[in-house]
Amino acid sequence: MTSERELYKSIGVRGYESIACWRKDGTFHWKLSAPASCYRCLQCGNLAVIRRGTVDRIVHPPRIGMDRTQLFIKTPRLNGRLCQQVLNAVLPHGVPKCNYTKSFATFVIALQKMLTIRDVARHLGVGTGMVRGIDKSYLQKKFSKPRLRDLQVIVIDEIYVGSKKQLFTIVINWITGAIVFVGESKGQHALRPFRKRLRGLKANVKAVATDMSSDCYAAVMKHLPHVLQVFDRFHIVKLMNDKLTQRQREMQREAEVMARKVLKGLRWLLVKLPKTLDESKNEHLRL
């Protein structure tokens, strides 16, 4: 019937055959049998297979109304005549090696734009690990290979993420703010795959901003030798402030008792704009 086909299509089980359905404790259960299109060897894809019984699989589709929905699918076990391996058949419209349909994954991604991972899992009646896995697969598929051909200005930095995974090297498109590459560890080895991709796409990188570490500097000089390299403002200002603090402490130790009173608080006045200070502070600077 047309209405049944539309129902199957809406929850992502088009082509399956309905066996039974029932509702219990706010959950809609639907028992289905797998379609004939899945009768092919998982290993070699050959249609010459022998049926070795069935196994019941529980699969999560999108909700039907306010009810949580579960599918009980009789999945055939197939023995390939060529490879001689007995494996479960791949269910159409299902995610391989996962217990949810493709439409369920699409529904989760749509909810992720409005709700947190915990709220999505509570609404669908599944674990947070499943929602995180779907979100991770979606992000990896969409952002694992960003467009590099139009790169002109990039930023290279190193981040520390804990004692287990330790350091990662990230490359950011300075114009858009998007992360275009993440390399394990640091230094020249981490940027080698990124350099290969740039060379293959013939990207025209004009400038690179890095911190003042020797590893980043050496990596840029090796992989991008003809690109203008600049140090980012944060590290330059931080270095200047550190030098200013060090010099002020040296002068404080060397100064006499009366001079120490004049030097007291001078370090903080030097980093401020003169127009933001009152007359007494400017007079202190002139002394």
C-alpha cells in the first residue's frame, strides 16, 4: 500500500517486509524481515550465497511521534560460495557495524544543532556514546579534508591535550578561522602530510604566522621556505612584558632606598597609554 511505503520511507526502512508491531511502555516495537537485496556476500559482494539461518538485530530508527521506536530485524546469515565465510548480511539503509539506520543518524545531526548531546540521547532513549559516535562520524566526513586551494595566510600553533595524547600541531586559515589540518606531535614530522596536500593542490600560501618556538620555525623553514613567516602578536607582546618585568626587578634590586619608592608601580604605568593616565601618573613617569 502507498501509505505503508511512505511510512517505511520516513523512518528509513524502505523495502523491508513487516511481520508484526506492538506498543509497550511508551515504545513502539516493529518486527521486520530483511529485503532480498541484502542477499550478497559481505566479503566479496558475490550473489552466490547459502543461507545459514537468521539472527535478530535491534536497530534504532527515528521516533514515531512521541514514542521511542525499535526495529527487530530478522537478518540472514550468509555463507559465500567463493570466500567460504559465514557473515551477517548488510542491512539496506543501515549504518554498517552500527545498530541504527541512516535516517536516525540524520535525525540526530539535526537535533544536535539545537540540543546538547545529553538532551538528544535522553529524547531518543539511547546512550550518549551513540550520539557522540554519530556526531564524530559526521564531523569527520564533513571537515576531515577542508579546501586548501584558496589558502593564503595560515597560522601554525601547538596545543597540549594531556599526558596521554600530549601535543598536536594545528594549522588555521587566518582569514576564515577554520582549522584546516591537525597533525600528531610537533615539529617537522607533524607538518609533512600537510605539505604534501599543499603541493598536490598547488596552493599559493603567502604568509605563515607562528609562535616563537624553534620547532615551528624549523618546520616552516623546511616545508614552506619561500613563504613570509611572521610571529604572532600575542607572543611578541608577552615576550616584551616579560623582559620589562625582568628589567624592572633588576633596577629595583640595584636601586637605593629612595629610588625604590620612585620605581614602585612604574612597570604597570609603562604598559598603559599616556592619554589614559591622570597628571600625577604622567608626572611620575617623567621623574
